[in-house]
Amino acid sequence: MPLRRRYLIALVLLILASVLVGYLWRDAPPSQPSLPPQSYAKALRQAHEGQPGAARVLYQQLQRNDLAPIRRAALYVELPNYPSPQALKLARLDLEHGDPLVRRAAIASIRRLLPPAQRSLVLGPLLEDSEQSVRFAAVDALLGLDPDAIGLYFGPLQHALEQYQQALTAQADDAAAQVHLARLYLHEHDYEHAAAALRRSLEIAPDDLDALAIQVRLLERQGEHDASRQVLAKALALQPDSAFLQHELGLWLTRHEQQEYALLALSRAVELAPDNADYRYVLAVTLHALDQVEAAQKQLQTLLDRQPANRRARVLLIQYWKETGQLQNVQVLLAELERQNPDDPLLQQGL
């Protein structure tokens, strides 16, 4: 091949390559700012531990579009402790995420971020999501709301609930599925089907504590209070050091207006499981109901010492400090909250 022709071919190829690079460069989306590999883990730990700036770094991570779905979902476990208009906006955007895992995580987060009256407006459309598991997650988030709160989504909720029940009924060999099915029927006051689901569950896993708790509530709903107490008593005789059973006994006694005795069981549950935030929170509420305000404050303070990010406990402790006029302690808690999340709605209320 003549040298001149070779030069011409090389020149044409060079021009084509330049045009192609220019085209790709023009259409390529702007790259996100690179973040160090440890930034995700650091942000998640910062949020979990309630460190200063936790809300800011949590929001930053949720604004990324390069996170694996399981990592993105993990962020939503922490988000309810950092409410703000920005938090809600981010969660609502992920209700349309392409991965069902992320959509379910966003639903669970919004369930805790919004009060019942607002929840149905945001989550109602998910009752008709293309993915079955997402529809069922929306049912779980909306179940128990009164018809006025559900509003226009009452019909879609009932339809999705029926699908949910049918799907769980088909899993007759899955004890956990049958327990959940019994819980759904209990919400609907369908005691006959709830009892049948519980029987299937207990046949598979006779010692399942979740099934036992639902059984107790089912018997109470049917007016069989002595039978419900006997179920608990029998289980406690076999497992006296079960924190779960002690807590359930405390709840049973509270429902039957025996708070003084409930206090003993709830305290025992906390002794057996000192890191369980829900147990300690319920104990604090019970102490407060019995006018033992200082003891309630101590329980909540212990909870916050162990879990500084626990906003629910912080809000209640602020309320209890206000009741006793100890505004200096209120200021300390609010200052800590502001360092965690300066956009928290509680801060707008002040003292």
C-alpha cells in the first residue's frame, strides 16, 4: 500500500476517533463526587451511635446513586431517628427505587417518620405496586389505621390484605408465616381464622414465643382472660428467665390495670435483657404512670447513655424533665439533639 494512502487512512481513523470521544463525552452523565470507600461505613456508624453530624452524613449517603440495594436499605433503619423535611423527601424518592428491597426499606422508615393521618397519603399508592412483597409491606405499614386515616385507600388496602392472607395461607409449613397470618386476622377481628393459623404455627414450632404472644392476645379479645393468663403462666413456669415472657406478662398485667404487679415483670425483663430499648422504654412509661417520675427519668437516661441516637427515648425524657421543671436538663438534651440533627422538628418548639 502506498505511503500516501496509509497516511490518509490513519488521518480518517483519527478524525473518527475524535468525533466518537466527543460524542461520548457530551452525552455522559456528570460523575458524582468520589467518596472514600470507608465513608459509607463511617456514616452508618455515626448515625447508629448518634454522633454529632449524624443526620448530615446519613442524608449524604442517601443522595448517592452508586450504593448496592442492601447498603441503601440499611440506611433506612437509622433514618427515623433523624426526621426532617429532607429525610422525608429522600425516603419518598426511594418509594420509586428500582429494587424492591429499597422500596420496602423506605416504607418501613416512612411508617416511623409520619403520623397515621399522613402515612396513608404517602404509602397508599404502594398498595398497587408491581412487586407483591412491596404491596404487602405497605399493608403492614397501614394496618391498624382507622378508616378516616386510610381515606381513599381503604378499598386498595382491603384488596391487598386479601392477597396477603392468601399468600401466607399457602405457606402452611412456615411457622413464621402462620404467626404473621394470625396477626393479620387478629387486626381484622377474624378470630376463627386467627386461631386456625396459630394452631398450624404451634404444630410446627410448639415453643415459638411470638405465636404464644399472639395466642394470649387472641384469647383476651375473645374474653377468655383466665385462659390467656394460664398460657403465660405455663410458659413462664418452663422459662422463668425469658425476658420476652416477662415483658409479655408485664404487658398483660398493664392491660388488666394491674400496673403495680406489671412493674415487677417489666423490671425483670429489663434485668434479663438490659440492652433491649423497647423493654426499658415501656418500663419507663409504666413508672411514670405510677408517679415514679424520677425512676422513669433514670431509665430513659440509661437508655440514652446506651443508645444516644434513640430519638423516641430522648423526646420522652425531654417531656418528663419539663414536667418536673428541670429545664437545664432539657437544654442539655436539646443541644445534643441539635448536634445530631439541626433540622429536627422538635428543635423548632424550643423549651
